[in-house]
Amino acid sequence: MKFELKSKYNPSGDQPKAIKELIASIKINQHTVLLGATGTGKTFTMANIIEKYGKNTLVLAPNKTLANQLFIELKEMFPNNKVEYYISNFDFYQPEAYKPSTDTYIEKSSQQNWQLEMMRTSATTSLITNDDVIVVASVAAIFGHRNPIEYGDSFTKIKIGQKIKRKIFLYELVQMAYERKDDLFPGSFTTKGDVIEISPSWTDQFHLRIEMFGDEIEQIVEINNVTKNIIKRYDNFVIFPANFHTVKQNEIKGVVNQIEEDLHIRLTEFKKRGKLLEAQRLEQRVRFDIEQLEEFGMTSGIENYSIYFDKHRSKGETPDTLLSYFPKDYLLIIDESHLSIPQIKGMYKGDKSRKENLVEYGFRLPSALDNRPLMIEEFEKKIGKTVYVSATPSEYELEKSGNKFVEQIIRPTGLLDPIIELRPEKNQLDDLMAEIYNRKKLDQRVFINTTTKKLSEDIATYMKDNGISVAYLHYDLKTLEREDVLRKLRMGIYDCVVGINLLREGLDIPEVSLVAILDANKNGFMRNTRSLIQLIGRASRNSDGKVIMYADHNSKSMTEAIKETDRRREIQIAYNDENGIVPKTIIKDIPKPALEEFENRHKVKFSAMKIKEKLSVLEKEMMEASSKYDFERAIKLRDLITEIKGGLK
């Protein structure tokens, strides 16, 4: 099946040129860079590239929030194709660790999200069975995953007329980690006489009903999991495992023998080195895991034994990941590549350092080191045709593409990159407050970017004392608190927000017409050329966008950022003049607070509800939002639940 892009929009601005050049580059080059300015419609350009290239595509994003946005947008643009979502399957994850300096052991703590696990399963099964798949993923895509051949071998295929004893079929479901339950959820089944009803592990949209007559499969139908009405009939069907780590019982004995051999070797090493405490600790932990494996086929730390279940690689070899499920000619799009690539580079070293301590001090066997993310060199060997997308591509991407890039800097709205002014540091706060007053008269807002937490706090205090409504945005604020600050800024309750890192916090605030950068010439990550260009982009959503850099002299980074912004602005102005376009500020609705929206939905005062009632209703709302792929809302509700539970403790 071919990719079919559905949209009420057509490529505009310099999108048509960018799409044409990107396709031409992809055909002849392994690596291509799209330098796309903020707000130029890079996602729409990506969608056009996916449609025209016509191969399974992986879109990598640097965080879950951006991955969620891309998933929703691409799902809307490709309604007739498989658009999947693959991120960490944990709502919360504290990895196991040991700190020798303080003799502190941190036990693994996690809260698994079965819906995210379901979506991960959906992604891998789609890649195995379809050739029109788009997977939007976070950096979770480079972490170890079951080998696709082994995964494929664990499928159970059924068809009408097939002879199979009911007892054997149910045993096969259990072997694939399906649980027998009265209340079905993905990864479970129930039986009533000759009727077996399965809730597949990869979806919560339907159940599978299998009707048998004696030892023969008579009917296979897809049913609505609420009304029980028949949606679709099948002649044959493939049932995928409920869990990636599913291991057949007849394989457990061989795995346990290998674990015991390695345990014996490791215990001997520890005893020779006089590490009796470490030996005792390791034997106790591994023996417990072995007992769990023999009895249940699973154990809580089964990922640390993944190498024993993998018949396709030896110790130390490159692990399989989500990338292993893609064909050789797949397309890889790395969004915000200046952020994504450093993440990929850093994952292996961080994981290795943590696990080496666990192994050295007897908390894990050396096999734990084989359950790991890819090294950057291994990642590079597994990628297909690659497009790096960023407003500020780094040296890595440019070097890979031979310092060539495709440019997209004209916004469909006609909005320009902001004007930049340089002003001295002397009396900068008084000068800035005058600017804030002027913006307030125009019902516009201001971002103030500083270099230290103390300076941010001092500025916020000084401005409050002088009658300016200001909020200090910092890392200690919880998700709902940050959301509340930005919402009040948009409403005009706050005139400005001051903080250190406003790249993450204020990506799309059209009311912000002024960005003030204090200490603009300071050296450091937050004042390099790339960061300054990103900060400047925060003022590009408003037709009156302006940036003021406060510094007594220009740094090299300032000069480069100003030069690049002026270059883009000239091109944008020329395009607008040629096409009679007048820039207009983006109009965007201001969302209601999470609690107010919740109360309106339920016609009840949240504060008057009992704690258990609050948690029950909020958890139901969270699951409903997640099932509709509204992960942004689900995350807010999850954080609210966490805050309530924290209050109880």
C-alpha cells in the first residue's frame, strides 16, 4: 500500500522548493539536512517527503512531548496508513543503581503503562506485517529489543477449519504471556464453553472472538469490545505475544543452565578476590530470579538476562532494537537533530557506567551489560536514508551531509524573524522595565532570559517591587505549575516571565513579542550561536517580534546569530513583498486550567471530592485521554494524580 497524505493545505512559501530538493538529495545521498526555521511548517514538509519516498519511515524526536505532537499530526495527515508510536513504556522509571562512595543501593522503581506497551507492540507488529508504516519514536528506539526473527517465531497463526484441542490452544495463549481474566484488558483472554475471547496485546479497539466446534475452529471474528457487535470476519488471523520478553517453557531450562554457569564463574572470581559480601549478595539475588523464571517464566529483572534468550547474538555484540524491525531501504527523519544526536551519543556511556557498578559490587551478573542502548557507531550502521531536521543543525549533521543543506525559512503566515537590537548593560533593568510597560499597553508579553538562577530570582523580586507582574520559571515547578504560569502569561495576568532555560518552556507563545537576553556575550552552552538563534526564534510568533541583547560588547556567537537572523529576515521580507503578504500574529486559543476543565466536565467542585474519588475519576480521565492519543492531557492528569498521592504521603 502506498502512503497517502491527506491535508486541506498545499505546500506554500519555500516548502515546494524544499520538498523537491530533499527528494533529489535523498535519492543520491545517505545523509540530508533540512535547515527549517521555527514556524515554517517542517512537519508538513516531512509528511510530503514520507509520501514521495514511499518506504517505511522512522521519525525520531528528542523527547516524549515532541514525539506526541508529531504522532498526532502525522496520524491526521495519513489516516489510511499505519502511524505508530514508540516511546518508553513507563510513566515513571528509576533505574537500579549503586553509589560506592556512599554505599547507597537504589532499587529499581517503575510504573509501567500498559497502553504505551500496547502501542510499542502495535509498532513492531505493523513493521513485520506492513510496508506503509510510520513510527514516531523517542530515543527509546535505540534501546535493546527482542530479535525480530525470534519475535516472529513466537506468533500463533489460526484459521477457520484448523484442528486444535481447546486445551492446547489455551496453553499456547498462556505461553505467549496472555492472562486469563474475567475483565478483559489488552494481553488477556476469557473462555465460556467453546467461545474464546481475546483482548489483543497491541490494541484496545477490539476483541477477537474464536468459536470452536469440538477441536475445530469454526469462526474468527473481530468484535466491538463494548457492544459485542461483529465488526469484521476473518478466514485466518495472526496472534502476537502479549509481552516482548515472552519465553516458551521448554526454553527456560536451557536459559537457567547458562545463568547458573555464569553465576558459578562470577562467584569463583569474587571469592578469589576476597569479595565475600559481593559473592553472597549476587548468589542470593540470582537464585531468587532463577526460581521466578522456573515457576512463572518471568522475573522482575528479566531484562538483565536478555542475552541468554537471544539466539542471534553473542555476549558483547550489538543488540537488536526497534531499528532492527525496519527494512534496509527505510527512511529515517531525526527531528530537532541538534538535540537528538547528543542524546543518542550519551545514552550508551551513561547506561554502561551505572551497570558496571552494579556488576562490580555483586548486584548483577555481567549479562546486565548486554541489555543496553546502541553506541553511536552502531546506530550509524543501522540507519537508512537519513534526513536531519533542525533550525540550528550541529557540526555532526552538517559534516555527515558534506556541509550541504536544504533551507526552509519562509513561514506560510508571512511572519518574520524578529528585529534584533543591542543595548548596553548599564541600567538594563530600568530600560527593560520601560519596554515591558510599552508591550503591556499593546497587550503583549515578554520573555527575559538570564544565565543564573540567583539572577532570575533577583530580577523577579526587583520587578515585583516596581509594580510589574512577573513570574520566575524554574525547574522546581511541577508540570501543572509550569502550565499555569504560561497560561497566565498568555492571559496577561503576568506581564513577563524570567528564567534560565526558556527554549523548553516557551516554544509557542504568540503573545510574546519581546525576548530580552541578559549577559548575551557570556560564554557557555546557553549563549552559543545555536542557543541564541533558538532564543531569538521565541519572538517569531508575533508580528511585532523583537529581541534585545544586553551586552557591552559583541561575542562571536552574538555576531553569528545576528548575521544569520538578518539573512533569513531579508529573504522573508523579499518573499512577502513579492507575494503581497502582510505578516499576522498567530491566533491560538488559551486552554483552561486542568482542574477547571475537570470540574466543568463533572459538574463538581474538585476540592469537595474525597481523595479516593478524586484519584478514581482522574485515573479514568487519564486512561481515556491516552486511548484518544491525547498524551499531553494524559501527562497533565498523571502529574495531578502524582501530586495528590504525594500529599497523602
